[in-house]
Amino acid sequence: MTEMIAPCGLNCAACEAYLATIANDQAELEKIAAKWRAEYNTPDITVAGVTCLGCNSSTGPWCGHCAECEIRACAQGRGYVTCAECTDYPCEQLTGFLAMVPPAKENLEKLRK
């Protein structure tokens, strides 16, 4: 599988929402929305809320929190594709996120080498 690493280190190419979006699979997007409503206790998630072209898409759509993600906004504002490029890596905000998502940290560490 091809990787598409987001600024935070997540692999968008492995995200079920991204995969369903690029496949234009509305039934799968409905399933994902229902799954995320239950998993994240967010009853308002809709298909639009899970439709995503990946964090590095310049125009979106982005799913859920990705549209307003401060990590993503910071990296893009500094002209970086990922936080691995940043001289402030790892910043306080990123460190907190990476503590919760070790695979994202692994992805960024690989990029830094």
C-alpha cells in the first residue's frame, strides 16, 4: 500500500474514510459514519463528516477534526508537508498527539531519517 503521511504522521492512505471517498463508495461512507457515531459518541456525524481526500489535499474535503486540526494548520502555515520537516519537532502539541498514536510517531521518525 502506498503511504500518504499527514502532517501529524497518520497515514491517510490507510484511513477507511479516505479509501471510501476515493472509491466514491457512498454505502461504505454511510457505514463509516454509523461506526464513528458509535465509537466516538458523536451522534451528529454524517456522510459529509467522514468524506475526506486526505490531510494534504489543498481543497478538502477533510473528515471530522481534520478540517480544523491545529497540527495540520501549523504545518501547512509553515510550508511543511509533515511535522517531520519542522525545526521545532516535536513541539508540545504534537508530542501530546503522538503519545496517543504511536504509529503516527513511527511514520514521522522514519521521515526524519
